[in-house]
Amino acid sequence: MTILFNTDKTINGNERGQSYFTSMIEEGLRNYESHITRVEAHVSDENGKKEGIKDMRCLLETRIAGKQPIAVSCQDDTVELAVSGAIDKLTASLETIIGKMHNHKPV
């Protein structure tokens, strides 16, 4: 499973931060890594440099082997909360998709 982490120009995308969030995504998706080929994380500040409530956004685009890519997003007050929320949404979607794949396999 390859993870690409991207930030917009208003968020510091330093190597330490990228490593932290990449590890967070890897850990959150560990149970599904055999089905996932790639995850692209896009983190942005929706208000730019202005202050705001729930203005940090994380979009996770995930490629599942043999399926169309899926995308989920979450907005929250901090980058960490936005990434965590997006991981939660993605795991719920993956549970449904992978469950259906297992239930519809030919015997």
C-alpha cells in the first residue's frame, strides 16, 4: 500500500509531519492493506490564513484492487482531527465494500 501525502501552501508539509500522518493512515488502514493499492491524502486549510471553525480538510482518495477509487473527506478544527475523521469514514466505507466483495465471491 503506497501512501502519498499532499498539503496546500498554507499548511506546513514538513517531512516530520508527513511521516506522522502517513503512519497514522497506515495504522488506521492496517486491516485493509491487502485490498488497497494506493492512498492519496490531500490536506488543506479551507480558509487560507484566516481563522475559522472546522476549516482544516482532509480528503483521502483510495484505490482498491479491481474497483473504482473511492474518496472521503472530513473537516475539523485541526489537521490531526481532520485526518483521523477521514480515516474513520474511509474504514467504514471499506468495511462495506470489502464485505460485499467477500459475500459475492463465486463458490
